[in-house]
Amino acid sequence: MNERNYRVVSEVRSNGDLLDVPSDAHDVTIEPLGQPGLVRVTYLSPVREIEFTDGGEDGGTDADDDRPTYLA
């Protein structure tokens, strides 16, 4: 089974505003806030791993193992 990573997206919007929620979003919730006319939209958005190398002739070095993983 593949492990998926997600980031939490949470935005405050005025009641009636349009918001583009990605089709692959999970656990979308809309909740009213204490201030009239405002809602909070929260969802999980999948991220993907992007590999970075130093661009050398060999495509990288052993030091690449120490580099952080970037998620987008």
C-alpha cells in the first residue's frame, strides 16, 4: 500500500464566496465562525515528493542522502 502525505488547508471566507477545492481533496468541512457571515473551509490536500539533485554529470553525490525531502 502506498503511503500518501497530506497538508491541511484552512481558509476563512465570507458566506457565499466561491472557493476552488481540488477534486482530490479529502475530509472537506465547512463550519460557521463566531463572526456573522464568515465560514472556515478546511480540507486535506495530497502532496507529492519532488526530488532535487545538484545537476552534476553523475546526477548527484552521496551528499544527496542528507538533503531534505520537499513536498509540493
